Amino acid sequence: MARLTARRRHLTMTVVSVLLLAATIPGCVAMATEDSGKPERTQGMSPSGSGTDGSSGTGRGSGTIGTGGGSGTGGSPGAAWSVGVDGKPGVSGTPSSPLPSSSPSPPERVSAELTHGSESPGKAVNLTIDDGPEPGWTVKVLDVLRKNGATATFCIIGSRAKEYPALVKKVVAAGHRLCDHSVDHNVAMDKRSESYQRQQVLDARKMIEDAAGAGVKVPYYRAPGGAFTPYSREVAASHGMRPLGWNVDTRDWQNPGTDKIVATVKRELHEGPTILFHDGGGNRGQTVAALEELLPWLKEQGYAFGYPTIR
């Protein structure tokens, strides 16, 4: 009897334990189900895609990493991080803005009035050499100038500078100044549209500067054949180029003879200091011969060699 009673107690306790266990199973299942629905957290990564230490992370999809604002394979978009200019992340969702470029400042504006005077005080002449560069003749003119310690301003045609950049560099290396003489030397450009005039002035300037090399400036503009207009002078002046006239026209481009070129200079020099010669446009043998005679004579007369005024 005692054994039967003990067996019944044991059976009752077993049944109660089973019932209690059955009662706890739904709660455990519910908790497990709830936990499995939460996203996995990664060490050092915040849900927004940025690291907990403030550094950038990458966006996460459902267990997959999105790229640059695209979607991960789980269908969730990745974080739209952009790279800043210093390697640090840019603003999420937008491209990073580059730092302002240190572009060169525009040239200082100069007067739009024609210049004829010389920067050199006292008795001085401004030798101006037009229509080059020209293979052969430009080098010969440079040689005469060097032998006489003379400086000059070379009024260069843009298309010629583009064709013969080495000659432009020779002019600069010898210490002479450059002048914009238009792209094509159209002596009727004053009859053309303002857009055409602007193109002739500014495109030539760029061609000459490109040929001359980095940092070399073009401080003057001379219209071909003197075909200035108020507009072309204004365009030049607003880009730092002083419109350049002349006082003595030797007309050497007509090949009138060396003696006549020399006589013209001596006769008209009282008109002002700026003298017009040419190294391009044809055979310039008479010009070279005239310079060989004139430069020593000018020095004997007490003239210095200078540059036209810019401001």
C-alpha cells in the first residue's frame, strides 16, 4: 500500500512538471521569434551607416552591404556616402563639392587710349617689329638688336605664333616684349562685327601666350594696318593690353630701298618715339640693313631704347 501511494505521488509530480514545461514553451518560442526579427548589430557600426567613433561606415542592406547609394542584394539601399576632397566623407546623398580652384586673377585693366610715348625718361625710341615671327628674318632682326644693345616690342600675328612657337620663345629669351597683332592680320577687321573683332584680339593673345610659355604676358595690342575701333581697343584694354600706335611709319614692307627707310626715320623722328618696322610679310632684307645703319646712329644721337607706355 505504501509503495502504491509513493508511485502515485511520483506520477502526479511528473504530470505537473510536464504541464509547467508546456506552459513555458510558447513564451520561449515568442522570444526567439522576436529576437530573430531584429537586425544584427556590427561592432563599431551604427544603423545609419556611420561608425560609432564618428568615422564613416558603409550602408547595410539585409545582411548585405550597399554601395554609394545603391541597393544591397537584400533590397535595402546602401548609405549614399561621397568622398570629400581631403579623403573624408562628403555629405550623405550628395556629391562632395571640390575646393575653390586657385585660378589666376584676371589681368589688370589698362587705358584704352592709343599709346605712343616711351616708358624711358628723356631721349628714347620705341622700336616695334610687326607681322612675325618669320623664319630667317626674325632671327636676323634679333641679331641686329643684340649687337646694338637694343630692345624692341614684337607685334606678333597669332596664327604665326602657333606655327613658330620656338621663334616666339627666342624673342622672349632675348628680353623683348610681345604685342598682340590679331589672329589673321585682316586689315579690314574694323569693318567686321564686334564678335569677330573680339575673337581676333583674344584668340591671338592666347596663341601668343601659349607659344611664349608659362607666365609670359602680352601687354600691348596693335590692330593690323591700324584698323582699330573703339570696341577692339576696349576689349584689349579690359584684358590688360594697351592699344599701341606709332609715330614713324618706315613703310619698309613696301621694300622702298634701305636708304629710303633710313631717311624716313631720320626725317620723321621728331613726330614721336615709336617707330614701325617689320620682320614678317615678305623679304625683309632691306629692314635688316636699315636697322644695321640706324641703331648705331640713334645711339650716337643720344637715344636710349625703351618700351611704349602701358598705363
